[in-house]
Amino acid sequence: MRYWAGVVEIHELDTDIVYVLKGSAQVITGGTPVGMKMIAPHEFRAPSVDGGETRRLVPGDVLIIPNGVPHWFKEVEAPFDYYVVKVR
């Protein structure tokens, strides 16, 4: 089953380390957020992004998303299980 999921996230202070356990997803990193809004101090969200690099994540993949880099789980194959460790 395929889902369109998530919004673009930008964390000014936190680096995300993602480890995929199950399923797959298309993730976009980088680019320019469109319609970005602050939702909390140092945290921003946007409905989409222009440009960026697209990757397909599968079980066993590790993705490090440095602070300040827009990222978006644009398309998700359910179920999609993953761990995220946030590093400040």
C-alpha cells in the first residue's frame, strides 16, 4: 500500500539520524521549502520543496540529515518503521 505522507521539516539545531527497519519510502533532502512556517523555536515546516535530492530508503539504510537541511518523506510504502535519533 502506498501513501503520500509527511511535510517538509527543517530543524535548525538538531541533526536526524534515521535507521530503516521495515518498508520503504521516498525521501527528499535539500532544496528550497515552499510556504515554510515556524511551528516552534528553531523548527519549521512546509507543504513542499523545490529541488532537492531524491532517495529511496529500504530496511538497513541509515540516513544522516544535518541540521538546517530540509527533508521530506514524500511517498511511503506502508508499513514503514524506522528509528530517528536527534543529535544537538
